[in-house]
Amino acid sequence: MLLKTFRWSFAVTAVGLALGVWYGGWTAFGVIAILAVLEISLSFDNAVVNAGILKKMSAFWQKIFLTVGVLIAVFGMRLAFPVVIVAVTAKKSPFEAVNLALTDKDRYEQLVTDAHPAIAAFGGMFLLMIFLDFIFEERDIKWLGWLERPLAKLGKVDMLSVCIALIVLLITSMTFATHAHQHGGAHADKAQTVLISGIAGLITYMIVGGLSGFFEDRLEAEEEREQESNRSAVVLAGQAAFFMFLYLEVLDASFSFDGVIGAFAITNDIVLMALGLGIGAMYVRSLTVYLVRQGTLDDYVYLEHGAHYAIGALAVILMVTIQYQINEVITGLVGVVLIGWSFWSSVRRNRAAAEGDGSVGAADEAKVP
């Protein structure tokens, strides 16, 4: 099972490392390996969240996620995305941006770095909305009961998550503008860019998530009533799966922002970056499918909670990095620690249940170390 799920990841790793040696020798081999590990460590929480969504989809759409989705993730976010950033911010054509990436790597890195506030605002708002909608939703299983119970009650207030996200965005953009003016105003014009990009991230989440939820709810309603023909049910399932797939791709894009930006701390060579991050993206995809097929999320019920808390932490980190620099190691460790904690809590819960202690509920959840 393990070999079957990860076979394409292993194949891409072998090809990618071989291309790296051919392109830049053993130094390039080492850089690609480091980038792959960076991407996997930063995106492990991504795999857990993806698995929670992917398990609702058919085997066909899981296969689409592993094929078409990988092409979007590798060539779209890890290769084309940095080029598009440069093309837009430097007002150059995509061809000129690619040429710049290959011939003037320092200038290319600088242009991507200059675009970071807009990228962080968009990705930060998208991820923050995912986190807020999760913690404000009433659910049977609670990990940190002392925190999740009152938040679920607050979540009954309509549009609360949108209001909080907009308040965070306003505070971030105003703080950024104030800081820029105090230091000569070099980035004062970017405060508006941060605000617009953040609103764009919020709108993207609401459109994609709303459409996905709409078709999913309609599918469940049709299945319960059984009033429609089999053919319409299949079409509706396809619509629901398509928008869930689209939601997954936007989610993956938001998760990959920190990996793409963090990669510049290791290399500014676009070829090595695409190879290293591409390999990492393949493992994240395979890990997602492995979690689904093994039923890991059903066995370890707090994993999804830990991953969403990691999303919230990453959202905050992205918003903070608009003004301050945070080491990528910290970003990666936060996600790993939260997911590791939730996994250990799940193990404890399963162990207590196996010993016949049916009282592992809110009281125990509130005491998880």
C-alpha cells in the first residue's frame, strides 16, 4: 500500500535529482534535496487538511487530484507563480520575467521579495478564513474543549468569521502603513496593495468555498430525498467534486506561499526551485491520498483539529511577515508541533477507549497536555 501510493513520488524524486545533477552538479543535487525537505515539512499540515476534504471525493477525483492537481501544484505554483509575480510587479511580459529569472537571479529574487506583502496578505486571509470557520463551527468531537466550546457558541453569530478577518486585515494594513511612513515612506504605497490583496483572498475563499459547500449540500439533499434520477445525481456529484477540487487547489496554493518564499533563502535559481519544491509537492499529494485510504483521520480524530490550528498559526505568521521577517524553520515547526500534539492526543483517546473508559470526552480533551 505504501509503495503503491508513493511510487510516483519516488519516481519524480529520482528524475528530479538526476536532472539536478545534470543541470548543476552535486551542489544542485544537495539544494534540490534541501528544498524538497523544506516543502514537505512546511506542508505536512496541508496534507492532513487536504485528506479531510479528499475523503469526501470519489476515487476518480482522487486520481485527478494526484495527476492534474500535481501539474497545477508543480508547474503552476512552484514554477509559474514566481514568474507571474515578477511579471505583474515589474510590469514585464512573462517571457521577460522568465529571461530575468534565468539571467539575473539576484534581480529576480528582489522582485519576488518586493511582492511578498501582497502574497502574504492574500494567502494569510484565505487561510485565516479556513481556520475561523473551523473553530466557530459546532462539532461533536472537540480537542481543546475549554476553548472550542465557547468559540462554537460565538460562531452562531452570523458573519463573525468575516468580520474578524476584515478587522485583522485592517489592523495589518494600517500598522504596515504607519511603519512605512515612520521609516521614510518607502513602502507606504504598498499598504493599499496589502489591503486589496487581503480582500481578494477573502473573496476567493468565499466564492470557492461557497460554491463547493452549495453543491455538496444539494448532493446530500438529493440523496436523502431520492427524488431525482441516477443521471442527475451523478451530474450533481460531479459539480460538487469539481468545486471541492477547485477549493483544494486554492488551499494548496495558499499553503505553498511560505514554501515558495522560503525557497529564496536557499537558492534564487528558478530551475532548482521548481525541481526541489516540485518533488516536495508530490510527497504532500501522495501523503494526502495515503491518509485517506488508510482511514488515518477516522482513527486519529484530533488530527484534523491540529491541522486547522496549524492553518491558523500559518495565517498569523503570513500576516506578520508583511512587516517582520520570520525564519522558515519556525513556520515549519509550529505546524509539526501542533499536528504532533493532536496525534498524541488521539493516541491517548484511542488507548483510553480500548481500556473501556467511555468517558474520554470533554473533560479529558480539556486536560490534554
